[in-house]
Amino acid sequence: MELKKILKITIIALSVIMIGIVIYFVLGIASLGVGTCKNKMMSEALSSNNYYNAIYFVRNCGATTGYSSQVKLSKLRNKKLFSNNEEIVFVIGNDGNIKLEWINDNILNINSLFYVYHQK
């Protein structure tokens, strides 16, 4: 009788360990690639009326994808972000060496080696 009890406890313990290992690997595989992208801020330009801020950053999502250069435009109030009001306004598929220049309070000139874009 004692041997059956030890065998039953051993089977239960091994089952719990196996279930734990399976859950660990399933969660580990499911999380591969999540959160691997990194943004490196390159420059920013504030409009002369302090209402908009343009941020140029390079996005790198790892070895299997290329870089992308992006410009994010944010509306500000008192030089602080106004209620998460941000928008990506320009994307180019490499490190575009982008220059940002405000033409006036409402027109942003985005100049790249490969492209010139005016955002109103």
C-alpha cells in the first residue's frame, strides 16, 4: 500500500513539473520578438510659437528588419505634451539623415538625403 502511495505522489509531482515546463516554454516562445524594437532620438525641432514639437528618431527592430527613420509631430500646451496628441507624419525605410526645419508656425520642412516633405 505504501508503494502505491509513493508512486501516485511521484506521478502527480512529475505531472506538475511537466505542466510547468510546458507553460514556461509556451510563454517564452509567445514573447519572442515582443518589445524588441528600439527608438533612438536623433533630433527635435520646436515650432516658433511653441505649439508643435517635431521629433526625428531611428527605429530598429532587430537583425531581421531594416532601420526606419520617422518623424513624430506632437501638439504642445505650455511646452508639454497635450493629452497624448502625437502623430507619425513621415517614415522612410533607412537611416535617412533627416533635417527638421520649421518654415513658419504651421509648416515643417522635413529634408532627407532621399526625400523632401512639407508637413502642414
